Amino acid sequence: MNQHRKARPQSALTRRAVRVGLFAAGAAGLATAVPAQAATGMPHHTAVASDQTFSRADFRHHTQTRDSFTVRQLGTVDAASVRNQANAVGVGCSVDDHCRSVALSFQIVTMAGEHTHLTAVNRGDAVNEHCDGCQTLAGAYQFVVSTPRPFTLDQATQRRLADIHRRLDALTRSNLPATDLKTRADALAAEVNAVLRDAVANAPKGDERPTVTLHRHLDGWPAH
């Protein structure tokens, strides 16, 4: 096969929606929220967070696997722009001499504030170029924790997340087929989601309820 590349969706930054809180749009994981009222003219605290994991396997390096697990606590913000991306590439291998490329990125972002303006992009892209029989998997998982009042993850929560991180590392290094990797990665993401929901259950309340939003985007070859 000469080249396989998924048709790219419409640019995440061109699709916007307006509401108070969080809005998740499409598999590419765009989320936007804007204040319900006009800006007051007061200085805004804007936070930016970006994470990316990249793997490339080719005839020189037949197997390459990478993962990341980041926790970013942004504090109280008026606006935030967060991006999480996983890219996996397989190049120049064959059925008899196949390659394996895996990239998994878990990003956890916490923020506090009411009527926060949020732009969140989450995407995974897997590409095979002249790579018959290759396994290429990219998975991006983004967790956005939004609370109306200041909130931080306690040590017990961070220990639970660290345990999931260790298991993600072991999964990424494993020789499981891509289909099984997807299932196991989804299971770890479900654990993260549960841990974060437990953490915000007792978060300080405000006009808005604390929320945990998961954006998931998986891409891979073979496509089954």
C-alpha cells in the first residue's frame, strides 16, 4: 500500500459554540465556552497548556512507543486554551518486516472560575506511509475539570492518578495488538474519569456545578 491517511475533519478551531460551561464538539475534541455576559473590562487571567506525544517507526527502528500523562492545575482563570495531541507514524515497512508505532497522550487540566472562556482541542492522528502490515495507533484523552471555586487535587487523588500512569506506561510498552490496546487504554481513561469525579464530589459549590469532561480521539491502522 502506498499511503494511508485518514481524511482530516474540519479544523477544530473553526467550529465554535456558545454557552455557559463546557461544550464538546466532534471526535476531534473541540470544546469552547464563553461568558454569558459582556466583558467587564477588568484584566483577565488567561492560561495556556499544550501537550503532545509523537512516535515514528520505520525500517531502522521497527518499534517505537511513547506515552505521556500530564496533570496541569491552572488555578482560577477567566480564560484558558488547552491542547492535547497524539501522533503515530509508520513508514517504509512491509508485511514481512512490519513496524509498530504507538502514541498515547493523557492530559488532565483543572481550572476554577465561573463563566470561564475555554478553548480545548484534543486529537489523535495515525499515519501509515508505504507501510503494509504495520500497526499504528494514536490515542488522545483529555480530561477537563471545571469548578466554580478554587480547587486542587489532594494527595490521595494524585497517588491514584500516579498508579494509573504507571499502568499506562506498562500498557504502552506491551506487545498487545492495536485493538486490545484501544480497549485497555479506554479502560484506563474510564478509571481516570472516575477518580476525577470522586475528587470534585466535595469541591466548593458555586452558581455552577463542578464538572469533569472527557474528550477522546483514537486513530489507528489497521482500522479494525
